[in-house]
Amino acid sequence: MRVIAPAKTCVEVDGLSGRRYRARDGVYEMSERDGRALVAAGGFRPSLTGATSRAAGYRCPSDGFGSFFTTCSRCGGPCERE
Ligand SMILES: [Zn+2]
């Protein structure tokens, strides 16, 4: 799962599993368990915030919703690569 870092300066974090993650463009690619822990500690889930960053790759042409996936999570339509 992907988690957006709590702070821009937060570029490295240790997961519960002991694995060390490094953020890329403010986004961590983590295991499900470690991701949930980071969210609990102040991280953001992209799907809930609708936040976009340079790491987000798709945008819905009908409502402009930014997405990490090819399917818009707002209207369900197909998204285009930015
Ligand atoms: Zn849409």
C-alpha cells in the first residue's frame, strides 16, 4: 500500500516489521501492516485524502480527480495518465 509521509522532511521510517522504508516524492510504498502503522502515526492514505503529488500518475478527465489508479475513485470512470 502507499502512504503519504506525515511531513516533507520525513523521508525514512522504520516499519513494525523492522524493515526500513525510504519515501520517494513524499510517498512510502509499504507492506499493508507497516502502512497501517504509519497511517496511525500521522501518515495519510492517498485514497482517503484525494491528495495528489508528483507520485500520482492518473487524473480523471470528467471531474479532474487525481488518482493513483487507472479507475477514478470518485466517479468510477477511466483515468488518464498525467
Ligand atoms: Zn472521475
